[in-house]
Amino acid sequence: MKTKFVYVVASSESDIYLEQVIVSAWSLRYYNPEAHIILVCDQDTRPLLDKGWQKEYATLFNEIKICHYEASQNLMERSRQMKTTLRSIISGDFLFLDSDTLVCADLSFVDDYSCDLGFVFDNNCTFDKFIIRDWVVFMMQQIFNMDVTQEKEYFNSGVFFAKDTELAHTFFAKWHENWCYEKDHSNSMKDQQPLMKTNVDMGHVITEISGIMNCQVVASIRYLPEAAIVHIYNNFIGKDSRVTPFHSLEAYRQIKENGFSDEWKDRAVHFKGSFSSPSFVLGESNALLWRRLNSDNSLNLLETYTGRAIKKIYNTRPRLFRLIEKFFVLIHKL
């Protein structure tokens, strides 16, 4: 395999980011024993690989590249800075993987990629169907004074391919520049809005690659059966072990405290069979409704005594409910 595989981490003794990387890299090595894996980390994270059970897994990485930062720069800032400058850190073609991923297959086919830059759509769908599209449109306007209402592409940055080409180097330089602008002009340090701006400004140079490379399983199960890489977390849903054991920070806290046991390794290898039952799949319209209810705490409101009373009236006294509804329509208009 000529394509390199890259992880980025800025971690401390009080979090689980390094442990996530170890689990993901172990799954990558399990299915791809010949893979060339590179860890890019800051100067404070590197010593953590020499302590406890973690030091056994330092050999997962063929290379460890250390970036140095001021003490005033927090972990998120360091992590985003490393991620958006990766093309200048790594030589050769590479595939980047977020720490909250699990590899489920042989990835040697990545060597056949001919695109300069390959990403997967966020939520595994086009932007017009994206579940928090309105928020992204608002943020792009607020941060970059940019109207993206007509855009069809919004990519997830959890897994991506970058060829060692002039175009890719230029793209990363602009991506980092846009990320710095966002950091300095807003309260956000996210990398996907700067990624979107860079792609639009450069004329949509990103190539969409298959969702099997970044199956964002909480948002969509479309690519799960053939998924080569599963991306476990999504920001808009809580981290709940009842979805799958790895969809929980508690799982990684247990691993951090007790080590990466054979039991956890078996779960990682058989990840696709670890989902809870019963579990329910929401279609597009119901998923959007769930998002609206969840984002403004309406689900919590429905569980109050007032919410329960309204639900009971709606189900048992429809005429009374219609009268109440007309009354509140009038109040709303006033």
C-alpha cells in the first residue's frame, strides 16, 4: 500500500482522545497489517504513549510526528491546526481518519484513488437534505458573509483522502487560512465551515468519494453493510452506549482505566453487530422533525405535566384541542 494513513491527536491525562486513536488505529492495523500509519500530535501528547498500557500500542504507528505549540493554545486549537495543515506535514498521498472511527475492511483500494481531494458528504447526504442545514447556512453567513443556500455539497472532515499534488497543497493552505479567520472572528473553531468556504472559493475541487469510507452511522445506515470505515459520533445526538458500546465516552474511559482488553478488541472487530435491539430507524422527514424537537428541548417539554395533559387532550378530546389551538393561534398573532 502506497497510501499512508494519518491520525491527529492533542490529548491529556484527563481525556480519552489518545485512547480513541489507539482503538481506531488497532482496527486499521487488524484489517490492514501492511498499512503505514502516522500519528501527528503535539509535544504534550507524545509522552502519554510512554505510560501505562498505552506504551504497548506505540508500535501501531510507523511514524510519530510532533508539532510544538504554546501552552496557551488549548487541545481543540492544536488539533484543528494540525488537521488543517496536514498536507504540509505529510509527504505522499494519505488518508486521514478521525479518532472516533473504526476500520472494518481492507483499505488497499485507496491506492487507486486518482482525485486530488476526496471527502464524503456530511450525514451521508447532499446539503439540501442535511439535517442541520439551516444552522450551517446561518454560520456561513455570520462568519464569512457567504450565502450558501444554493450549494449542494457539504463535506464531513472525519475521513478524507489527499493526494500529494499542487492543488491539494494550495487547498490546505487556504483551508487553514479560512480556519484561522473563523477562529479570530467568531467563537467557533470548527473545521467544516472553513472547509466548505475553501471548496466553494476554489471552484468545488473536492471529489465526493463513497460513503463506505465514512459511514456516519448515527445519521445514516445506508452504507453500513459495506462500510470500510464507520464514523461513530455525530454532534447533534448524545453519546449513548445503548446505541453501540463504542458510541459512548464511558467505553473509552473504561479502556483508559483498565486497558484495551481482548473483550474490547473483539467488540471492535465485530463492531457492525454491536448495535442495540430494539432500535428504530427514522426516515428523512421524521429525522428532521426529531432534530427540531431535540434542538429546542421540545422533547423534554412533552414530558412535563403540561405536555402530558396536552397530549391526552389531543388524543381523547379532539374538539377541545381544536378550540385550545384556535385560542393560541390568536395569541400568537397578537
